[in-house]
Amino acid sequence: MRKRWMAIVALAAISSLGVASFYFLQPDSTGWDIAKYEAQNITWSSCGENFECGDITVPVDYENLSGERIQLSVVKHPANNKSRRLGSLFVNPGGPGASGVEYGFAAEYIVSPEILAQYDIVGFDPRGVGGSSAERCLTNKETDRLIASNGPPAAGLPESEIISASKMLAEKCKSKLGDRLKHLGSVDVVRDMELMRKVFGEKKFNFLGKSYGTYLGLVYAAMYPNSVGRLVLDGVIDPKVTTNDVNKTQAIGFELALDSFLINCITKANCFYQGDLQGARDEVSRIMSLLHANPLKLNDSRLVTESILVLAMVSSLYNTDTGWPELNRALKDAVKGKGIRLQRMADDYVLRDKAGAYNSNENEIAYIVNCVDREDDASIERTKADSIAISKIAPHFGPYIAWSSLPCDYWPYPPIRPPVDLSGPNLPPFLMVGTTRDPATPYEWAQSVSKRFPSAILITADGDGHTGHGRGSACVDDAVDAYLLKGTLPGGALTCTL
């Protein structure tokens, strides 16, 4: 499961260019050695008020520097106060698959004015994402099929179709990308991050990573401990957990988030259900059962299935302010046999527009990165067993999340794990933020990571929703600012309220 970061500013300058127009692949890099990659100069051009855009060339395979090379898209918001500039702060919003360039264009919203004054804020699209040599594996119709098949078997969704759609993704990506498919995982992205540090001329790598971005940050810290600067990781993913563990923990996290929504909802007169918490849980289960047996057909012939309902719930639980009210409205409609609101919520989450087009490859790259990164048994037999086991502790989300890993079972290449132990016994102090009822990156991951990375200072954000920084808590935000601006850390673990 992954968070889709939704931009809060207009991004026409990026999105209007589309994925294909960014694509760059040079099949022969004869004469390119590591010194030449590190010595390259970025040609910056204005791309909007206070922003500069450019690109960095990286090898597809760091073990074969004379082979293929690609370009990574970067955007920079230069420090507003040049005389007090502290360096570059690289930022990543999560994913896998979310655009760091789009996130960088929201610099004024993701960091404080003080940070904006003293740091160049740099967003980058990881390889294979957005403007960084991205390619689509699937057509729009094939993506529709993949998303519709992402869940447990049900009426209108036989097991054979789930398997067929999972194989389709693996086969199409292999056909389109070939061996480049092996080099789109997090290990190579982290190598790109270290190369970017050198190209930017930074002695240390300062980084603000959210959600999946924390995984990149932790792998970077383990692989390049001497390059770590000021590191803030928010919505922590434990890099040592297996996919099966991720599925189980996230399913429980979403159940807790659903409970928070239901507890809030049943206090209101307009809630889709009037009664107690257990009754509200049962009502959600009843609606799921109805869609499991009798999906709602839309005018475009798509089916609003149980899986679409779960996807809509997942989307809504990231954001308490807008997601919760919309989920309440959608559940009220579903009871009346209307599924269009649920489908629109799911469409928004997977970035499908009203014309049925997917204007990014985020859905494919999320699968690609997950399948490249993690070693797990995702066989059909294991999937069925996991679905049953997880459903006992997470009945609403467990089966859906368990089945979502199936495409990796048909992946054409073995996974690539980091070449070092994922721990940090000798790192400088850094900050982590864990939200107690975070549905996507459960708080227990932040706790487990803090034990293996003893220099990490954990800020506990007591609240709902995904991540904790930049969500209105002065306690969290002031601690992050003090660290990034002055290197000042809390005296120990800190607890804040969202």
C-alpha cells in the first residue's frame, strides 16, 4: 500500500509535459566513468517564479558505467536569504512512484518560511518516476484491468482473472523495459541520491523524507553513513520488514484508522450509521458483503466491487479533514445502491482522470519498486493463506492487502536488497516522526527502527492520519525547524499532539 501525495498547488508546468516528453535513454556511455558522472554540471533554467529546473545524468547500472544512462529531473527553490544559506535540503514525498519534482514545487507549503530562507529546497523524481526517464508498461485500459483485479476473488472477479492481470503487469514491464527493470528499485535510487550530493557539491546529504521517502533515507544512511547530514524521516517504514509483515501491519493500521473514523462519525447526526462502534464496524462489513456478491455497475461499464470500496476507504483514511467526510458520503450512497462516489475516490487515488487516462506511471512504478525491493513468497498458495490469516485480525483490509502482493510472484527478475545491514550504530543524531494512528506507516515501525538506529530521536505525534510534520502541530514543526536550522535536537524522545 502506498500513499499518493496530492499536490496543493497548481502543477500545470509539470503535468502538461506528460511522461513521454521527459524520456531520455542513451544506450552507450563509452568514456563515462564515475569521475565524469560526479563532475557534471547542472544547467538550470527558470521554470516558474522562484523555481529552477534541471536534470542529472546517472548510469542505469552502477556496475556497468559505460552502459545505458538516463536523466533524472530535479527542481530547486533557491534559498530566499543567500547570505544565511545552509545548503541543499533534498525532499521526497513518498510513494513509491510519487513525484519529488511536484513535491518540490510545493516547497512553500511543506517547510516553514525559516527553512525556505536558509535552504535550497530540492525535489527530484526518482529513476523511473515522472520526469526521470519514466515509461509506461500498461495502456489505460490495461491499468483499469490491473486496478479492478487488485483484491480477493469475488463476484465478477474470479481468481483466474487476478492471476492473469498479475502476470500481465510482469510480462508487459519486462517486454517494455527489459533489463532496465532490474535497476528501478530503491538501492539504485539511493545510489542516485549519493551522486546528486556530489554533483550539488554538498559535503553532507540533508534530507526530508515522508512515508516511502523514509525507506530511502534509512537505506541511504546505512549505505553512506559518512555522508549523512541533517535527516528528518516522517511516517517511518521499517526497512527490515518483509512484504508479508508489511501487509499484516498495514492492515491492522488501516483497521485502527477506520475505527477512528467511525468513532468520529457516529457522534454526528449525518453519519451513515447511527449506533455504537461495533454496530458501525458491522455496517461497513455488511456494505462490503453486498458489493462482494453484487457489484454496482457504472455507466462506463466498470464495476464498483468490494475491492473498489476498500481502495476508496484506504484513500480517505490518509486525510481526516477531507477524506473522512467524503467517505461518510460515499458509504451513505452505497447503501442506496449508488457507487459513483466510491469509484471517484478510488480513481483519485490511482490518478485516473475523468476521461479514463492515467497521466503518470505511478501505478506501475509502485509495483515495480516493491517487487524489485523485497524478497518474499507471493505464491498463490501463500496469498490465500495470508488472506485468511490477516482477515482474522483485520477483516476489512486484510484480504485486499494480502492479494495486492501477487504480481511480485510473477516478476521476471530476483529482488535486489541493500548490500549492507539496515542499521545505524555510528550515525550522527537525526529525527524521526511517528504518528500513533497512522494507517499506512504504523507507529510500531518508528519504534522498531529507533532501536536499530540508536542515534535517532523519535517524535511521537499523537493523532490520526498519515505523517506528522506540517500538519498543524507547533510541537512537531518547531522541533524539526530547530534541528534543520541550528542542529538543535530535543533532549530525548518527544511526544506531541496533532
